[in-house]
Amino acid sequence: MSTRSAKTEANPYKDGINAAIDLFHRRWTMRILWELRGGAVNFRALQTACAEVSSSVLNVRLAELREANLVDHASGEGYALTRWGEELLGAMEPLMLWAGRWQKAQKAQKARKA
């Protein structure tokens, strides 16, 4: 008899989504992934793109993203998304489209109130 609950067996992706949520909720993680969308970026340029992140936090987040196989580092080239990182950004495309519509609606609502 398995020690797993029926709920866990019914949802085999539960552990994966929980791990992803744990990683993505950490401050700067999604911003770093977003800034790498255009290709390899060196540490200093990435830190500049993420204006307020400290070098120690950036180092920790990059280590976590490398461990998660979402980011890789090539000497002389900088940090870049792996195949998994690129797939993640592709999966986020509907969210990016929604965010653009939402932001436009927020601006319109504020303009009506003014």
C-alpha cells in the first residue's frame, strides 16, 4: 500500500507546480528570467537591467536558476536561458498578453477618475 494520498496520486504534477511556485515567488527570479529573454547577458549588465537588485541577491538567484536548469552561464558570454528557460517564457506568453491588456485598462480607469 502506498503512503501517498489519493489526492497526490490524482494529480501527478502537484510536486512540480509547487516547486515552480516556490522558485518563482522569490524576489527578482521572474525579473531575471525576463531580462534574459533576448540572449546572453553578463552579470553587470543583468544587475543594471534589474536596477535595484544587490549583487549578493543576484548571485543567489542565478545559482538557484542554474540549479533549476533554467539558466546557464558560459564564460565570456554571460548568463542565458536554457531550453527549459526558453520554454518557460513561451508558456508565459498568455500571461504577458493579459498583463498588457490589464495595464492598459488600469491606465484608462485612472484617467476616467482624474
